Amino acid sequence: MTRYYLDRIRHVDPLLHAVIEVNLDALCEARRLDALRGTRGPLHGMPVLLEDLVETADRMHTRAGSLALVGLRPTADATVAARLREAGAVILGKTNLSEWAGGMSLVHHAGWSARGGQTRNPYKLDRSPNEFSSGTGAAVAANLAVAGIGTEANGSILDPSSANCLVGLKPMVGLVGRGGVIPGVPSQDSVGPMARTVRDTAVMLGVLAGPDARDPATRAGRGHWHRDYTRFLDADGLRGARIGVPRTVYFGYDWHADEIAERAIADLSRAGATVIDPADIPTAERLEDLPSSMVVQAYEIKKALNGYLAAAPGRHPRSLPELIEFNREHAGRELRYVQQDGLEFVEELDFGDREYREALDTNHRLSRAEGIDSVLREHRLDALVMPPSGPPAKIDLIRGDAHSGGSSTPAALAGYPAVSVPAGFAFGLPVGLTFMGTAWSEPTLLRLAYAYEQATRVRRPPAYRGPDVGF
């Protein structure tokens, strides 16, 4: 199986630029697993791909898509990489991403990094793969691995899953350990699976979930981990479920996404769900333009990145100012298309601990008790559904991608789980459906997503179409 996927990467990835590096030891690892008596775990022999933020203590590099980390030498696997190996997975390679998890620039350049170039969408090669887990999305959609690992602060698992016709799960912050993953916004950062089916996603989550001595956030997960999430899957799982449709903010930004979402809502009803429509998040409009969100992101990115660079072994920039200076010195490659105004903006801001704590409390209050939990409680809902984003836009390296809306912000600010499932196509371009729930509701979300997937069976393989006239 590993040889099959390596051959696919060799023949298909030149169209996509999704795999940034192949593990030179993958075949040796696969042979070692083949020689074992019995199975190592639920992923025995399954080739998986990791985003280029996930450290591995092998011959592969971990660079966040940047040339600045060429000297980074991790001394241990990230917790998620170690869990995958323990479960018998073969780590096939690393995937491209938006450089520095999209924090490089204030302009949207999904899937571009100086290290990996521009990742393309396998459904139409001139289209964006969406958000910074773009390489994992494009690679798994193109069947370059059984599944992959993405990361998300706000939409970066959900949106590329939608754009690449995948199932993507953003876990509750604290369910999956982030030790050894290059940080972004720790109060929002999640590491989660991206796969072609809900079942594969559930299998992956069972491997990944659990405590992590390197991630204090996982202390809150005690009692919420499950070793086997497939036991929650039920093809009849929508019958009797109560699903809310939050229309304010999350509908109306793209008529293609709306049309597909309306069909999906009808499918939910036919499968036995009670649909409450509308069931608006009371704070939806405030969440989309929240000053406290900017304070939290700037404070956390600056602190987390400075801490990571200072502690990471090897020869590389040791701070955010040094990273910014490196990029200026290598502007011909680092800043050819993407400016570093995002990094510079974060470096220039200086918020105190008290201002940050007040901002974080505001984010949590408006997104949790007064937001998601409020509407779920009012209507006695199991989950909310909305389109993650519109059909993927055309890649534009000069001006940046147009990004049509999105529904990830409430779960991002709350740290709550959400899952995206394929829902339809607009002119051959995929659009998904997001199921969003309260804290630690992954079992419920997977049950609903699986029942929807089995009732609709929307997904189809990519066509690798080139540019054409019109949409």
C-alpha cells in the first residue's frame, strides 16, 4: 500500500504541489510493519500525511512552509505523530500549507509557501485549495494517502475540507494534544483529521485524542476522550435529532453555497431530523467583527511564536524580529508574492496581560454562553448546520485569493468542535456542510455527519480540470 501511494505522489502531485516532502524511510517502515505478527493498532500499515507544522524526529523537515527553518532539528515526534506511529500508521510525508499557518500576510494566499510553492485544487487546477491546511486537503482528496492531519485556528480544517470534498474534523481545544506542533493562536489551535469518509475520520480521531504532557490544555479533556469513535456512527443517526439553522451571517454571502445548503437541509429532514429554521446564534454579528479577537490573536501569536523559536533546537531565527529580518534578507523567495505585513503587524502591537485576559474572556463569553450554547439550549438542539464557505475561488498570486464568507468563527473563538462533510457541487467545485456543536460534542457531531453522508453520498473523486471559460 505504501508503494502504491508513493507512486501516486510521484505521478499526481506535480499537478498539485500538495506534498512538500516525502518520507525517505516510509517503505522501510512499511516493511517492518508487514513483518510483525498481528497488527500494531487501528491504522496498521495505513499511509498518512502530516502538515508541515507537525514535528517529526526523522529525516524529514518541519518548516511551516518557510525557508527560515531549514536548520530546525526536532528531537522528538510531535504527540500526534507519535500516536499515529503507535497505532501502526506509516507517515508518508509532509504537506504544503499557507506559510506560517496563514499568519505571514494580511492578504489571503491560501496554499502558498516559499518552501512548497502554490498548492492547487484537484477538482479544478486554477482554483484555491482554501486556507492553510490546503496541502493536506488537496493530497487526501487526490488519494495521495489514506488520511491526513490538518490544523485550525479559524476555518483551516473546515474550509479546505469543503473545497476539496473531504470530511474534516476540528476537535475541541484540549481533545488532541498539540505538543510538537508549531503554534499559532493557542486558545483556538486544534489538530484534527481530514479524510474521504466520516468513518476514516472517526478512526483517526480515536488514535489522536488523549492527554499530552506537552499541552496543558488537554488536562480539561479528562473524561472526554474515546479510544473508538466509530462506535458512535449510526446510519440512522439523524432520526429524532434536532438540528438548527443559523441564517444570520452564515447564509447570504454566496448563492451557490446557499443553494447547496438548502438541499442539504431538506436531506436532513428526509432522514428524520427535526430542523429548526431559523435558529440564529444571538451574537453572530458581533463575533464577525470583534476587537477582542484581534487582541487575542496578536498577543498569542507573538508570545507563542517567540517562545517556540527561542526553544526549538537548530540554527534558525530565534525570535519574531529575527524571522522578519530573515524574510527581508531573502525577499526574492520569501516575499515574491506574499508580503509579511501579518508578521509585522503582530510584532508592532503590544498588549498587556490584563488586556489580553479581558479580551479572551469576551471571546469565550460571546461565542460560548451567549453564542453557541445559548441557541442550542433555547431550541434543545443537538447541533447547528451551515455552509463552511462558498466554492473555491481562482488562485491569484498577485492580488490574493477572494474568500467567500465562512462559518467557522463561533467554534473557533469558543474552542468548540465542528465537522465539515461534502454536500454538493457548483459547476464541479465542491461545497461542504458544517455540523457545529457544544463543548466535547464530537461523538454527536460524528453520528450526525455519518448519517448525513450515508443518506446523500455526495462525494466523488476529483477531475483535475484545467482552466476554462466562465465559472
